[in-house]
Amino acid sequence: MYTHKSDFFKVLSKEPTTHVPLYCTGYPELTFIDNYVNQYKFKTNRKDMELNQKNYNIIEQMGFDAISLWDFRRGEGGYNLDDQRRIDGWGRIYKGEWYLWQGLFRNEKILQEWEYLTFPSKKKLMILKDFLRRTSKHLEYVISLPGLFEKTWQSMGFNYFAKCLRKNIEFVKIVISYFSKYVKKLINILQTVGAQIYLLADDIGYRNRTFIPKNIWKELFFKAYSEIINLIHSRNHKIIIHSDGYISDMIETFINLGFDGVQSLEPNAGVDIFHLFKKFKNSICFIGNLDMSLLTFGTLEQVKAYVIKLITNARKYNCSLVVSPSHQITSKCKVENINTMIKTTKIFK
């Protein structure tokens, strides 16, 4: 049972909070961290909040209420095809550091014999358990989970996935079932080490449209996601759906599934969060919407004005809101803009 109720946890429960929480979408690029620490003279000598050579005390000092941990989605696994190409544990084909939009999962035999998708090691999980037990309660840790849509098409390759939607949809369902079983087992493992809030990372949108029609997505993924969400809610834990791109037409489906929050809400992809506030009110927690172009190229006045507009409109329609960049903070983001986003949010009581 969840005993510590932070404002971040409360807002995921659609409860009133003393302030609007702030969410960091993963550990920022190290160059950005160095620039921020140097500009704002942070103390970095605390060791109790270090994990995998990342100092989360810095994130707390910045003023964030929660951050994603992306290091516990799977164990080591994969093999090399040749000097340039390799296969990772999900069955995706890479050349150097670049995913080629190609995958190895083409038939059931490959799936049945696949041995490269493993869970995080016991040693790694014990490190996470110790970290969650001893770290500050002022910062919530959101454990990232692999998304079923993303992993299914990536493991098959998008062209083959698209062909199977028309000619062999039953095989697509078999791949979904394979990854669904993995995710549910992973959740059970993570729950034993203290994880209580999850973010399911599953990009389903392009600019102004989704990858596949909503009715096909629901046919393929609704039942599997319902089981995952029920598993998490059975312990009074919380789950957020993350997707880049245009997802406005999917919000009602996310609500019907029972997701507690939806994150990214990318304005440059066509997401009008103000319309979503008016339409869905407090049915789901909205997280994000600070576009990376604004945080990279915008002025301090523009960032401040947008945050005020965001919070004011969320309150107008009684919406649960967490202010956040839409994506990971990169070295290109202005440290002053991120600081202004944080400080402006914190003035609202």
C-alpha cells in the first residue's frame, strides 16, 4: 500500500494539491547538467541520491518533484550480425547507434527460440531497491516500462508490421502477447523492489496523426494494456502513458483504459492541450506540453507566459496538471529557460 502521498502522487489521483508539481522526463544530458550546476552554484557532494553515476540530488535542487528512471526496462542481451549491424534484446536491427526500422521477428519459431530479452539482473535490481529505500522523499521516481505498440513494430520492422496488419494480423497479436507477458513479469519484479509509479513509453503518433488508426490500435492493444493497468492498480500504484506526436484522438481511449496520466502532449505535433482541458477536465492527469523548441529558442518572457497560460487554463477547467518539458532536456536547452519554467510553476499555490 502506498503510504507516502506527495503532490505528484496526489495529482495522479486527481486530488487537490498545494502546488502544481514539476516532472523531469529522464536525466538531462550531462552537458546541460554541468551548465546548470555551474550557473546556479548547486552543491553536488551528497552521495545518497546517486544511481548509475547520476546525481539525483541535482534534480531535487532544481525544483522537480518527479523524474523518470529509464535503466530498468530489460537486461543485457543481443548479438552482432556483422562489423556494423547488431541485434538488441528487443529484436531490433541497428547500424552503429541508429535503429534501421528493421526487426528480426518474422515468425513464431523465432519468438519461441528468442533468448536475448532478459530481465534486469538481480544485482541491478538490488541497487534500485536500496536507492528507492534510502533516497529523499521530496523526489518521486517514475520507472519506465517498454510500450507494446513500439516494441511490436520495432521488433518486426515497420514495413513487415504494416504488411501483417493487412495479411497476417494474428502474428501481430502473437508478438503483442509475447511483449505483454514480459511487461507484466517485469512489473511484478519491480514492485518487489519498491517501484510504485510507472511510465509506459509507447510512441504512437506522428505530426498531426497517429501511426495506425485508432480502431486498429484498440483491437490490438486495448485488452493487453487493460491487464497491465489492472496489475499496477491492484497495489494502488500509478501508471502514466507517454507518447510523442499527435495523440489527441487517443486521450478518451487512455481514460477508458484507466491510465492515471498522459505525458508529452507535444504542441508542435498538433496537440492542443487547452482543447483537451475543456473536453476531458479532470478525467486524466495532463503532464508536459512545454515544447523543446520553446525551451531551446524561446525567451524567458515567452516561457513564463506559456507556463502561466497552462496553469491558469488547467485551473479554469479543474484539470490535474504536471508541468514538464515534452521530451528529455538536452544540452541545447537554455538553462535559464528551464529555470524560468520551474520558478514560474512554483509561484502558484
